[in-house]
Amino acid sequence: MSQKQLADACGLSQSAISSYESGSRKSAQKLLIIASKLEVDLYWLSRGTGHVFPTGQSRLAMGESWPFPSVPPDQIMALSEHDRLTVEKTLKTLIDSLRLRQAHRD
């Protein structure tokens, strides 16, 4: 997809898309729209790490709503990279713990 095509699909200018590609612009809300149009993972698009395509039930970039209403994505994106990784690791640990507890109940 060209910058122009992506810009049109997202309702942005071609120069805005260029700014996102160069890293000089980082609006979480707009990145969410871009990730959705490209059908790629938001974290991968914004950080360049992780899975390119959404995995499992994580389909946020595919248009599902943000699963944490009390913590908007822009709050997470406003954190430093180190702090975002800390949040991600903490969430993963919690999810793993809850899955393990659920498996013991079943």
C-alpha cells in the first residue's frame, strides 16, 4: 500500500503518514487507526518489536474495542519504552497466573 493509499484510508495526509514512518509523529490514536488499516499489531507498529500480526484473541488492530476502559491506549503510549515494557511484563505475569489458577479449578 502506498503512503497516499494509506493516508486516504486513514483520513490523514500523505505527509502525516510519512511523519509516522520516520518516527517524528507518534499519536497513539492515529497509530491505532493506521494499525487497523494495515491489519498489523499496534505495539509492533509503534515500537517495531513483538509480533507483526495480532495473535490469539488480541485483535485490537483489526477493529475490536480497547479491552481496558479505565486505561486508554494513549496513556500507555505516553509512557517511556522502559515503563511500557514493565507494564507489558506485569500484565503477562498476571495473565499467566490467572490462567494457571483457572487450569487448577478445571
